[in-house]
Amino acid sequence: MIRLVVGLGNPGKEYERTRHNVGFWLVERFAAQHGVVLRKDAKFQALVGRHDANGPWLLLPQTFMNASGRPVQMLAGFLKIPAAEILVVHDELDFPPGTARLKQGGGIAGHNGLKDISQRLATHEYWRLRIGVGKPADRDGGADYVLHKPAAEERAAIDAAIDNSIAVLPLLFAGDMQGAMQKLHSQDKTVELPKPEAKKVEAKKVEEKKVAELKVPAAEPKPGGLAGFFRGLTGRRK
């Protein structure tokens, strides 16, 4: 059973439409659909709300991504919510836009928000809702990639994955984790990111190749003058 839903992201206007804020997008949309008000709570350094009097809590850390664990630790500790009853929603580079996956525990794949949460809770055994955002062509460009806005087609696929995820939240709140996974994992509508163009051959190299192919070895000069005359006489003496 899930009693605390945490959406990961960075606070502030400059980040609100970036891929790294997918967790914020989902929790904010769920809150809007159910009339939940997310209020800033200085004690927990987060925006906090509750689905209903007996329902799950919603949390949006306002400490920036790499310090997300502090609000999670404080609120979960205050409410006595164990890690196994926490759901963390975050962006996932290993999935294309349109994919959403649920799992409990496992590695953090270099995600700074998950890293801090795991350290603060001293466990990896919380639940994760991973929303695919795709990955950049440059393997080392992930940090910059997630801080940019997705293209319109990607955003539409991400929004569809968020809607599918929200639809299974009631199952998670009721403790039907397997049912939620089966339903969610059958609803992908992915969008493949455009592949980078193959590098063109440099014009200079092409030109050099053409020149090399056109070169013809020079013919050996024929002997002439007196040297040729005497060489001819020598050749006839035997």
C-alpha cells in the first residue's frame, strides 16, 4: 500500500518545463484532478497535500534535486511511513518518451534525487514510478539533457505516460501492486527520438582522394642525341 507519493523535480520557473521535472508534473496533475491543494510547508521544505482525510500524502521537495531526500526523510519520519509505502516519481533516461514502469528497490542509475533519498532513508526499498524521457545521443550529456524542455511530440508521449500512471494510482493506494504493474506496463505508446545524422566525409579528404586517383605515373624519357646514337651502335656489336 502506498501512503506517500513523492514527485521529483527542481523548484522555480526556469525548471518547471524541463524533463527533470516529470515527477512534479505527475503529482501536480493528480492533485489538480482531485482537488488537492499543495501548500508550502517550511518545516518539511516541500509542497505538501493529502488526497483525502485517510488517503495518501503528496510531496514535492523544494530543496532541488540533489537534496530531495531531506523532505522525504522528515515527512516519512514524522508520519511513521516505512520505505515500502513510499512511491517516488521521477524521470528515466533508459526509457523512451511514452513509457512508464513501476518497480520496488534496485539501483539508482546515477539519478541524484534517488541517490539522496536512498542515503537519507538508508534503503533502496521504496517504490519508483519511472517516466521515460529518452536519452541524448551523447552518453555524457544526460545532466544537460534533462534540464531542457522536450520537443512537442516527446512531451505529448510523456503526458500520455503520466495519464496512464495516474490511472493506476488507486490500485497502488489499495495495495494491489501487481495489478497496477500489469495494467501500466501494457499501455506504452512510445516515441523514438530522432537519431543523429551520420557524420559527412570531410570535403578536403574527398578532394584529396579524387586527385590521387587522377594522377598517372610519368613515362620514362626516351634517350636522344649523341648518347642515344652511341648506345645504339653498342647494342648492335656482338
